[in-house]
Amino acid sequence: MKFEQDHRETLFSIIKSRRDVRGNRFIDKKIPKDILNKILLSANHAPSVGFSQPWRFVIIENKKTKNQIFKDFKKENNKAKKIFKDSKIYSSLKLEGIKEADLNIAVLYKKPKKDILGQTSQRKMGEYSTVCAIQNMWLTARSFNIGMGWISILKPKKVKKIIGLTKTQRDEYKLIGYFSLGYVDKFYEKPELEKLKWENKKSLNEVILNWE
């Protein structure tokens, strides 16, 4: 398939418009199953080193499970508040949308039981491949005007237990990311942390170390 300029412009617009969405933006609207399937199918088309396709997804819609995850978030966030106690911004930040979003998705990495092509020198390439699946999922969600937020202030071992993995499965899988997905009232023009001046957006020159 050959792509034209309008395709490239649309893709770049989606990339630039992707946002990490918090709970104060989600609205009460269900994600249709066919759209959720397309988001997950995009993730399943991500590149993976050695064609290992190590990603696995757990869809969480149950309120009880969400509440348990939120309880762990609160515990971990209280620890983080002490770390960032000198910041006036941190305590006011809304850093998750666990309960507000229509659904949550836990993205897991299935640990290999044998050597994988392309991963013998860099063992974490399978985990990085799983992150590529997450990016595909995020961009596709944005193309459907669905918000997605990465909730990283969680204990992976606790999350794996809460979402129902058996003891054996908790050894077999590594949690790469936990996400909230849902329709939103709006998307910010700039990333929220840039808008709040937590960090400045780096220019292209700042992120290129050497160009020969």
C-alpha cells in the first residue's frame, strides 16, 4: 500500500494530539466493543523483536477491581507526595482516572522460556516491544477520540494479584503498564504537565546528541 501526503499529515496530527488523560476529563460513555477490538488489534500489530509478540492484555471493567487498584494507587501516591514535598504543584495534580474511565487495561509482558531471536544480547527487547504495542494502542485510541492515561504509581506485584493472576502467572508475566481508557470532555492543546509548567517541551535540537 502506498501512502500519500494527506495520510502522513493525518498520522502526524494524531501523534501530536495524543495526550495522557486524567480522571477529571473522562465522561460517562461506554466504549463500543468493536472500537475496543480495533484498539487492541492495533496493539497486536506492533513490531516485536524476533516476532515474539510477547504482549498480553487484561481488560478491567469491574468496579470492585478498579477500587482495589485505586486503593493501591492512593497508598503509593502518598509515598510520592513525600518525595515531591517541595513541589507546590504535585499535591494538586490529578494523576489517574482509574474509577472515572470506562475501562482499565493492564498490559503484561510474557517472559520467554527459550532464547528469542534478536534478544540474546539485549534481554529487555521483549519488554520494549510490548511498549511499542502500547504506543499503537494509544494512537489508535486517540484516532477514535478516546482518552488514555498511563497510571504508573502502582506496585506491579500488587496489581498482578488484584487483576486475578494466579501465583504461577504472576511469575510468568511482568506488568509493563496499567491504563485507563474512556471518552473525554476535551483534549488539552498541550500535554497537561507542560501546561502546568512541570516540565518544558524539549526541542528537536535538545534530543539529538550527535548528527554526523
